Amino acid sequence: MASKNSKDIQAAAKKSLKSFEQKQNVVDHRIKVRAKDNRLAVLVTAAAFVVALVAQYSYFGFGPGVSKDFCINFTQTPLPEISGKPQPNKIPDASISECREWSGVMTINTTNMDIKLDGESAPQAVANFVDLINLGFYTGISCHRLTTSGIYVLQCGDPAGDGSGGPGYSFGPIENAPIAKEGEQPVYKKGVLAMARQSNGPTTMGSQFFIVYEDSKIPNDGAGGYTVFGEITAGLAGLDPIIAAGVKGGSGDGKPKVDTFIKNITIK
């Protein structure tokens, strides 16, 4: 009888142990699954954080959230004064450039030329150009100067038509001027749009600009070079008849023999 009881006890113990092991296996499995789930959750959370961070960086660094003046690293020319008071005509704020590329069409006489403006490299000049376009300033203004000797440019944008006029203000600084090796003159490439200014005057830019119709070596002066703010990307050959006709009086620099006017400029 005692032997039977001993066997029963052992059998019960084995059954209990087996039950315990089965339950423990279930618990262990649940712990492992939970740990795996936790690791997965951590990884998912981390990935979501990284994605959010990248998205935020992209938005503020590259996308529509980018600051409109992130490329402006200079102090604008102070407004000119008359009798101690600022002029009514204000220098357009450089942020108008939006530090971006602009595209449009410039029509000179009957020639349509595609243009591109570099608002990141020359924000002040582009802001000025865009603002004057939007005001209709350039419509009907002449291209008063053609240079066919030494340098090859057509200069436009003077409401006076003789090189003395402007928008009623002047601005600086010089931006995005070509850099030359020591001992060499900087080259302004064919198709370049650059701001005209007075000799040795880095803050004397206004509305006048020049179109480079052939590669030109234009020497720097005491102020440096000339602001390159854009380029003609198509249609430049349409100016050939004006250039071929030359300068009135036969010199290499002066009023074009063919009357030349800006009909219109559109930009976006």
C-alpha cells in the first residue's frame, strides 16, 4: 500500500512538474514575444523620428518652408537721402528675389529672348530687376549703348536714353562678379546679364544693365567687377541685325545705328 502511495505521489509530482514546465514555456514565449514587440516598437518609433526629422529639415532647408532671404549675407545700401530725408523711391528689399531662379522672356524690338535670373547668387540685383519689371519700368525703354570693339555688350534700361538715368535710387553691393586668375581679366560669358554702374562705384547700380553678346574680358576697377544676375538662354541671335548694323557715327562704342527698345519683359 505504501509502495502504491509512493508511486502515486511521484506520478502526481511528475504531472505537476510537467504542467509547471508547460506554463513556464508559455510565459517564456510571451516574454520573448513581448521583448521582440518592444524592440520592434522602439525601431519603428526611432524610424518615425528620423523620417520626421528629415522631413522637417527638407521642408525648412529645401522645400516651401525655406526662408526667402537665406542667401542674403550682406547689408543693403542705405536709402539715399535728400535734405536729410529718405528718397520716396525705395531700394527693393533683396528678399524679393526669394533666393531662387526666375525665368521669363525679354522682347527687344521684335526679338523674344528667354532669360533666367539667379536670385540665389545675386539676390539684391534680381530683387531690383524683378521689382522694376513688375512696375512696368522697362517697357519702352531704349538700349542706348552698343559696344563692338574690345568688349561686346548692348546696354539697356536708362529712361533718359543717354546713360545718365535710373529709377531714382542706387544700390549695392556688387554680387556674383566673375573671378579671374591673378594677372588675367575676368571673362563675362556670351549671354550674360550684368548690372551697369559708375566707375569705382560699388553702390551706384540702378536700372541699367548690359547684355553680353560675345565673350568679353571686362577689366575690374577699384570697386571690383560687375554684378552678373542672369543670362539669356535662348534667342540671343535675334540681336544680330542690331549688332551688325553697328554704332551711329561708325565708332566702336555709342548709340546703336538701329533704334533699339525693350518692348516688354515678363518674369515668373
